Amino acid sequence: MSTASSSVISERLSAAGTANALELRGVTKRFGALAALTDVTITVKPGERRAVLGSNGAGKTTLFNCVTGDFLPTSGTIRLFGEDVTNFPPHERIRRGLRRTYQISLLFTGLSVIDNVYLACRGVSRGRFSLLRPRRSDPLMQAAHDLIEAVHLEDSRETLVSELSYGQQRQLEIALALAGAPRFVLFDEPAAGLSPKERRDLVEILTNLPSHIGYIIIEHDMDVALRVAESVSMMHNGRIFKEGLPQEIENDPEVQELYLGGGHG
């Protein structure tokens, strides 16, 4: 390898090491005449936990779809750990450490909890196309067990997914999103439909994630979002309306008027 090539690689690695986890610059997404996103700019640092809040139709899910590559933005740029991924397909973003949960369950309901998590770990590994059954010593199987414990499902590891409660299925979805050592995760309405106890469990799970894993959570439940986020971006009509610390957003009169009907206990 030439000295020049080595220097370029070193510079790229250095930039990646100091870059923000996620950067959106002027991202706009149009569907015909409808602007679902307009000039959205967001910066999330490595390990940062950000909440993106807003009412239905604010543009939150479209934002996630642009970050994951399910939608390509009409204009603007998206960088993941310093690399321009604006036009990358979803699988290339996954290879670079991006994961996501979905509002609609994507679980294999006829398989057990451990089988679902193992397949997720296998799917992002180099040996994902092997037809050999895993051995007990398989490191991916150990990783699956560790993830199950991280989301509080250790007592249900052999249970069929179809027999889990709704809240347990959402916990399992988080385990799948954590497969393969992600660097950044997008959580799409993880508290939707959960009981108060399940919401408390969710807060504990998200709070106890390894500190190097940053994430964005979009959530209607402001109480959950503000407890697990370090920073908040409010969206309204496809734009970033306001940003700040959780306590600033919670006490902001304009936020209360727009999203909370003028009050929030």
C-alpha cells in the first residue's frame, strides 16, 4: 500500500472516530406536492440519546425512513459516523451499525424467543448463510442469551413468540434491534400499547443500554421519552419546531399549547 493511500485511510478512520453519530442537513422529503419533511437538520453525538416528539403527521416516521434508507430524501444529506449515506440502501446502513424497531411487529411468531434472537444475530454475521445447526458453544448463541437477559426475557427464552404478551413482544423487538453490536438505534414508538408496568420496564431497558449505543426514540408517550432522552427535538408539520433538554421541552409554553393541550402534569 502506498504512503498516500495509507494517509487517506488514516484520515478517514480519524474522521469517523471524531464524527457525530448522525447528521441530517437540510433533509426534505416530498411525495408529489406534499412535503412530509422540510429542511430538517439534526445532529446527534456518539452515545447520545435523543427523543423526537410530535403529533401524528408531524413527520417522525418519514424522518426514520429517510435515515434507514427506506425512503431517499428529495434533497439534503444524511451522514452516519461521518460517512455520507444519503443514497445508500438499507442493508449498507445496517452494515455500518444502524438498527431500527418498527411500529408493526416483524417477529417470527411460530419460533421461540431464543430462536428469534439467534436468527437476528446470525443475520448480521459473516456466517449468516451457513446451514449448520448452532452448537452450544456458538458465540452467536451466547450473544443471543445475553440480549434476552438485557431485555428482561430470560424466563421466556424457550417460549413461542405467539404466546408472549404484547409488551414482551415489544421487548423482544428491542433485543432484535441490538443484535450484531449496533452503534446507533432508531426506536419507533416502543411504548405504544404498553401497560404502566411494561412502560416502567421499557424505561429501565433503554436506560441500561451500553453507553456507547446512541439512539433516537420517537414516541407519543412524552413521560417515557423524557425519562430516557438526554435531548429532545420537537417536530411540527414536517419541520423541527424546537430543541432542548427534556426539562426545557416539558416546561415550554409553546410545546404545551401545541402538543399537550396547554398543560402537562
